[in-house]
Amino acid sequence: MSALTTIGLPVALGIIMFGLGLSLTLGDFARVLKQPKAVIIALACQLVLLPLICFGLVVAFQLPPVLAVGMMMLAASPGGTTANLYSHLFRGDVALNISLTAVNSVIAVFTLPVITNLAILYFDPFDDQLGLQWAKTLEVFAIVLLPVALGMIVRRFWPRFAQAMDKPVRIASVIILVIVIAGAVAQNWTLLVENFGRLSLITILFCLISLTIGYLAPRLARVGRRQAIASSFEIGIHNATLAIVIAQTVLGSVELSLPAAVYGVLMFFIAFGFGFLIRGRARASDEAEDDTAEQRARVEPS
């Protein structure tokens, strides 16, 4: 394991999570109470439905134990901050995205180790070695929440500095992340190429299912379209970087991180295409509603 992955990846993730904290206030958590239906449905899909679906896919595709655990770890990861950008591009409720990311990141500190340990217990990829022990769970807590909390403290006491640093931190996190991941890919190129074909189909399917469920479940519950779009991207765009960091630095397995690495590349293109699809459906639905309203206006006497 090189210094690039043991130091570079956690630093990159720390900067990303610190940037998330700079954009959060306690009001983002309180906002959850104002639209509880959308939040509860999104969290139920994220925390319960997706791990079950992922487990079904893993069994159906008969993945090797290490890759199976890697997929389950990916499914347990919270939504990534990129979901906010996609939601903005395709007219989703960005405020809901921010709230979901905030709440999901806190919950994931507990659910991610539980789901990962259950997957390790079931698939047994490490020859009866224990998975995420208590000390390692504390590492997950430190990796996820401490940078967010620090960013929120800076935002609370030095709002002007936080506002000024928001864009530079975002740019820096992207640059550092690209450099670190490119280096990690170069170091493990053979391993990645050997498993890309095996993982591409299952990760594409999982991403499409995640996006679709994230959109349809709220719509079936009569949640607004903008909230459904936000939910879709929050659920479909997982924090693959977090899964990679935990796999490589906490559990010490490069192979365990491969599903997240493949997903992390493919999800951006799939989510982009999905965004155009639901935006086209939204326009068609709005036009149909306008036509219906116009016909009613003609029929009804003035």
C-alpha cells in the first residue's frame, strides 16, 4: 500500500467533506422536519431498499467474495456531494439534496460498518478475519464527520471566510481527488482491467436501478417532481470516494475498492443521461397538463 492511497485518499476525502461542512448549517438538518415525507422515503430507499437490491444483484452475478463485499460497501455509502450539482443542473430541489447529504452522512457512520460487517460475515472474503472492528468504526467516524463538523464550525463563526473558501476548496478537492485516483489507478491498472468487464454491467445496472427508485418511489408517494429529482440523484450518486478510502485505508484491500472505483467512473455518465430522460418526461408531463387545462377552459362556460 503506497503513501498515495494511505495518505492521499483520506486527505482528498477530508477536503471534500470539509467543503461539504462549509456549505452546511444546523438549519439544513432542521429543514428535514419541513418535508418529512420526501426525506423518509429517500432515506428508506438509501438505507434499506438499495442494500437489499445490491445483495440480490451480487448473488445473481455470482461475484467473488471480495468484490461482493465491495459492492455492498458501495451500496451502504451515502450520497455524494456531486448529487447537488446534478440536482441543480436538472432542476431538482438542491436544498433537499443538501439536507439529505447532511443527514445521510451522519447515519452512514453507523449503517456503513454494520452493512459491511454483515457482508463480510456472509461472503467471508478474508479467511475468517474480522471486518470493521470498533476501533476501525471510529476511523470511519473520523473520516466522515470530523471534517464536516470542522467546516460547519468555520461556517458558523467565520461566515465570510467560509463563503470565500467555498469555491477554492471545491476546486482543490476535485484536483487532489483526480490526481490521487489517477495515481491509484495507474498503480493498480492490471487489477482494474482484469475486473472491469466483470464489474461494469453490475455497476451500470445498480446505478440505473438506484436512480430510477430514487425518482419513482417519491413520485408514487405523491412527492413533488423537484423533490423526486433531488432524491434520485442523492440515491443514485453514491460517495464512491468514501467506499474507496474505507476499503483501502481502513480494511487495507485494493481489490475491495474496485466496485466503487468502477462505479465512480460510470455513474457520472449514467446520471447525466438519466437527468435528460427525466427532464424530458417532466416537460412532456407539463405540456400534457397545460393541454388538459386549456381544453377545460374551452369547455367550461365563462
